[in-house]
Amino acid sequence: MATKKSSGTHTDIRIGISDSPQELNIESELSADAVIAAVTSAIDSSKALTLVDIKGRQTVIPHNKISFVEVGESAERRVGFATA
């Protein structure tokens, strides 16, 4: 079984949805600045926010249901025993 090699860093996105106790967690190949620009554009234009995760799945969120967005870079996960 082959695994897809990643480019190294991904952006972790956590989105709070109004009227829902759960949050959406998305890992994307977009930069943090690109995610923030997409969220700002969706809210300003009153259109849905569409994000694509690292597996190519699309998530669409109505602009009026976004209560907060937390964006952070995540480093590549390492597997095994290694010393720095």
C-alpha cells in the first residue's frame, strides 16, 4: 500500500458553528493567510465558506453560521522513534 507524501506543513482549521455544540476540524493544504482571506471574503460577501481538506473533500459552511475560526500551522507528523 502506497501512502501519499505530504509537502510538510498543513493548516489546522477549527470552526465553531452557531447553534451546534460541536466544532469542525479541518486540515488543509492552504496557508493560514489564504484560509483567513477565504473566511473574510465569505462573511463580507454573505456567501458560503467552502474549504477543501488534505484528502480533497469539500466542506461548505453558511456564512451566517460561523461563530469563530481558529487557524494554525501544523508541522508534519513523524512516526517512529527518532531523536531530534
